[in-house]
Amino acid sequence: MGKTIHSIRADDWRRRDRCGTFYGVRQLARTCKDGADMTFQRVLILEDNLIIAMEAEEILHLVGIQQVEIASNLEQAVNAVHSEHYDFAMLDVNLGESTSFGFARLLMERGISFGFVTGYPDTLDFPADLRHVPLLNKPFDEQSMRLFVETLAGGSPLAM
């Protein structure tokens, strides 16, 4: 279990944890650069297949994520990260006629953790700067999702 994170002001609905990230109530812990624990609560899924997106949402709820939002295309995803805060994002690599690689770089610039969800077996065909990103292979289940989220959380066990 991680340390409890307290807000700067208890009455501030846009609280920050010790890592400087805005948050609300969260359940999944990760460690930030200074060794402090923080938690995951809000996730963005970029997935063009609604059935897969809804399955991912359901499984994320099972592993303890409270708020999951789905973007079915790049425009929706970009608008979402410009208007809301997300603790991490799950990105389908192949979005029909485009890929999510450019959006992944935007998330890196904004300091938002993310991982790829794909049917590809590895990241060898990905751009060199994105080969280190965690990968969740389709089809996935609760156990593989839990491991994926733990990887995004820096290897910390989930605080449930």
C-alpha cells in the first residue's frame, strides 16, 4: 500500500499530489520522481472500436480505476487532454487510416503516462522513440490489464 496523499487545500477540488499532478480520489498507486506515492484514478482510452473500448473500460473498473473516458478518434483524444486531466492513457496503435504515435508524443510532452494497446506482438515496427512504451496485447483480460496498469504505475503493486 502506498502513502496517503494529501491535497494542498482540502477545499480545492483541483488538488495536487506531491508529484504536482492534479487529482481527485484515486485508488491505484505509483511512485513519482521524488519517491512519493501518487495514485491513478482517471484514464483516457483512445480506441476506434467501441466494443474493445467498452471492454477495456469494464476491466479498468474491475482493477480499481474509477473514471474512464473513451475517445474514438484523434480529434476527440486531443480535445480531451486539452480540457481535462488524465492520470494515464491507453492508446490503440492502429486507428484506421492513422496511428496514435503523434498523440503519444503529445502525451509525453504533457507528462501523461500512457501505453499502447495493439494486436501487434511487439514494438519493433514502432518509431524508435516509442519502443520503450508499455504494450498491452489484444485480446486482453483482467490479469493482463492489471499488469499493464502496474507497469504504467512504475511497477508498484496496485493499492486496492
